[in-house]
Amino acid sequence: MLSCKEVTTLCSQEMERPLHWREKILLRLHVMMCSGCTNFRLHMKTLRQTMHMYASGQAVKSDPEPDVKD
């Protein structure tokens, strides 16, 4: 069984390269039992998607700051 530290490393690596079948199985087994690592993996994926959108210019500005006039 993988430790949480090993899982967070694998979560980072899965963003950069395809995982081997053994790594995938061990990762899935761990996240089925560990809510902390499940949340970490989800946050990593969300952050990566957001950064790709931002880099490609697709990010939407939320509420622009109003101009301050003196």
C-alpha cells in the first residue's frame, strides 16, 4: 500500500506523464480509502485545468475592480 506522501508524488506525476498500470492500480486503491488524498488529487486537477485556461486566455475575469477617481 502506498503512503499519502507517495500518492501525492504520483498525483503530481500523473499530470506530466502517463502512469504505469501498477501505479494506476496502487493510486486508485489508496484514494478509495483516503479522503485527504482524494481531495488533493481533485484540487491538483482543478488547478491544472484553471492554469491551462488562464495561459490560453480563456480565463474569465470575475468582478473587475472599479476605477478609483480622485
